[in-house]
Amino acid sequence: MTTSAAAPSRQRRRGPELEAALLDAAWDELVEVGFAKLTMESVASRAGTGIAVLYRRWANKDQLVLAALEHYRNSHPVDVPDTGTLRGDLLAALTGMGEARAAFFAIAAAAAFSGLLAGTGLTPAQVRDRIMGDKALSRVRTIYRRAHDRGEIDLERIPPAVLAMPFDLVRHDLLMDLKPLKPARIRSIVDELFLPLVHDHHDGPGPA
């Protein structure tokens, strides 16, 4: 059993407070010892509770770690900038995303390559969607909706794949490099790849 940290004294916690404490303990254990060495026993010890408390919520450590990744992402949101321009918002958002999510992607990737998914019954795409969640999408939509209201873009003309592209590229780079993107790379994504496509759809003919 992993004893990477002294077990805290047991406290009376229930409901969301208890679940958050368990997931925080699972995340801390994942960061400190890695997926391969993490056990249900080590997480319970770190959380100061009994192992049965974990098994009542998650069938195995795969499910627990997946939930811990979701919990960490939800409890550490990336700010939505409001610079007054689409370009400024995207540069700030992608920079913030790279800086805030680099460590998260490193931990998630290490867990995936160490055997996560074996007990989840989910495909890699399903796990990706669970880890990324829909809150990030709502923040992205906020940026584009502001730009639409300012008249910078016409959301009815732009395919969803184009709108997703800058954030997909940042996630790809984070997964491949496991470190924040350089400013030049972010500017390239915005100025050389995304904005030309957006302007093409804004100035071109409307839908047939």
C-alpha cells in the first residue's frame, strides 16, 4: 500500500464535501506516485477514510482516476477573457489554456499510457469527452458569441469544425509536448490558420 503522505485524521464528511475530498486525494496521489502505483487503499489513506467509502462510489481505480481528472478540471476553470476583439480574446484564451492545462494534460497522458481505460469500458474518444467536458465548450461559445455580436464574425456561416480548430490544436500540442505553447505558436494558430478561415466565411457567399 502506498504511504506517500501521512494519513490525515478522520473527519465526519458527507455528500459533496466527502466526494470532493476523495477526488482531491485521488488527484494528489495520481500526481505524487502516478497511475501505476495508485491504489484504492492509498487514496483512502490519504483522504483519511475507509476503503469501503471509495468502493461505494467507484468500482475500481480506473473509474476513480477518471472522476478525479474530471473533478480537477471542473474545480480549476480557465478564465474567459474579454479584450474587446476576437483576436485578442483568442490569444488570451489559448495562452491561458496552455498555461493552466499543461500540468493537467501531462498527468492525464501519463495515466492513459500507464493503463487507464482498462476498467472503464469507454473508448478513448469517450474518455476524452468526459475529461474535457462541456464547460470548456460553453466558454468557447461565449468568446464567439461576443465576436458575433460585435459584427466581427457571422456564426451562421462558420462550420463548427473551424470554430473548434484553435482549441483542438492547443490540446493536441499540450498532449504531444506536455508544456505550455510558445507565444509564436499561438499567434500562428490565430493569425495564420484560424482568422483567414473565419474571414473567408464572413466575406464569402452565404449558405445555399
